[in-house]
Amino acid sequence: MGTGPTGIPTYYLYGDQGADVERDFLHIEPIRDRSGPNDWRIRPHAHPDHAQVLFVKGAAGETTRGRIRLEESVLPIPAPGILVIPAGIVHQIDFAPATDGFVVTAALPYLTRAAEGDTRLAEAAALPAAYRIEGTGVSIPAVEDTFEWLHREFVWSAPGRRTSILAHFMRVLVILLRLRVTGSEAATAAPDRDYDLVVRYRALLEDHFRTRRTLGFYAGALAVTQARLNAACKARAGHTASELLYERILIEAKRYLVYTESSVAQVAHLTGFDDPAYFNRFFTQRVGISPGAFRKDAASRAG
């Protein structure tokens, strides 16, 4: 947990002080598991590096299940409905008691991977919104099935688990896109300029983080000063622009170390380092252990 410049807490998962799941992966849990013990209220906070998508089931005779505040906008929670909370958006949720459904929390690099090949999917996930499903042409049983299966795959340790989770999360992004396109009964919140700048910066990072290391390159591409970019990143992500760049490089390096058999020197090359020794120092300084030790530790925990 951290604290943003306004004093609003920043979390990975609400109420959790540590990264209790894979930070470059995805987490899903029933709404009741976290909201019930908190009297169905999620107090104001933000997730600087993760986006959330909530599926809220409908109850008999009800069309709303509380309210969500996204920045300065207070919106009814439609039921059945989908809530979209992009990274960096301050939000507060007051659920009606006994609200059922799921909350998906996805690391931004994971979301980018799932949306690869269709920029509209990433754009749909970057718009704070509360969508009513009924009347849009989107199948409510299909939406429920998608979230149910995503949750099953997350809690199971079956062969192909990660591939299946990615496939179902892609289905979630397609649902967001279709709800956004219909525009029916949709309530959206407009983010500010800081948020928009950080979203564009993160998109540039995905394209260039392996080859571009200078903040001047990114500021120039975004047509802002380095000071302006840093101020936006601190306000919305809780880190400097350079820290976001370094974190993206580390996430990629950790993936190669954990999920491939590439040597440390090869991982250095794959993440844009010409000198493996410099990569080793870069990694060790920021992670606390060497790349080789990180790989061994991950292997021991997996076994």
C-alpha cells in the first residue's frame, strides 16, 4: 500500500499492503469476499499499476446495486452490469448488501498483452464506466459464464491454466468493447489531463521500453516537457516517469527468467541491454537479488 499526493491510498488489491499475487498477472475474486467484511463499502483509493473490471449480478426486482464514485462522478451500479476502473482512477464503491459478482484486477502489462492486435480493447479498458448489460444485445448468460470460468481457471491448478485465463480475460475485454460501442444505458466518467497523459505514456512504453531509455524521448513524443510528464506520473501512478520505465523493464525481465530457459545474458539482450553485467547490476539494485538468484527462488516456490 502507498499514499498518493492527495493522501488517497494506493493499493494493488483493496486493503492489501503487499503484492499478494503475481504483479504481472491477474487476480479474480467474488465481490462478497472483500466487500462483505468491509460492510459493502470500498473506501476511496486507486490502483496505480492495475485496472479492474467488475461484473455485478442482478437481484430479482432490482436494477441497481449501489453507487460507484469515479473521480468526481457518482454513478449508479447497474445490475446486471459491468464496472470499469482503469489504473490510476480514484474510486469509492458502496454496494447494496449481499451484492454478488466478481472483481478482476489485471496488471497493465498483462492487459496490454491481452489486447494486443486490437487497440480498441485497450481503449475500452481505459474508459471509467458503469455499463448496464440489459438491452445492449450483449448476452447476460455469456457474460456470467465468462467471469465464472475465469474464476474457476484462476483457482484451479490445471494444465494450460495461464493460457485459459488469458483467453477468458480476452473475452472480458471484448465484452467491454461491445458495451462501449452500443452506448446504451452507459454512464462514463471523464478523466483529467494527467490521467490521459499517463495512459499515452504507458502506451509508448509498451512500444519502446526495450530500446528507448531516455525520458527526453518519451516527453518529446508526447509533446510535453519532462517536468510535466513527471508531475502527471507522480499524480496518477505514484512514481516518476523513469520509475515506470524501469518497472516495465523489470517485469519483462522477470517473465523471461521465470517462464523461459534463456540465459541471464540472453535475458539482458531481450530487454535491451548490450552489457549483461550492467543488466545484472540494474536488476540487483532494484529487485534486491541477482537475476540468477531470482530465477532459483521462483523455481523453488513453483516446485
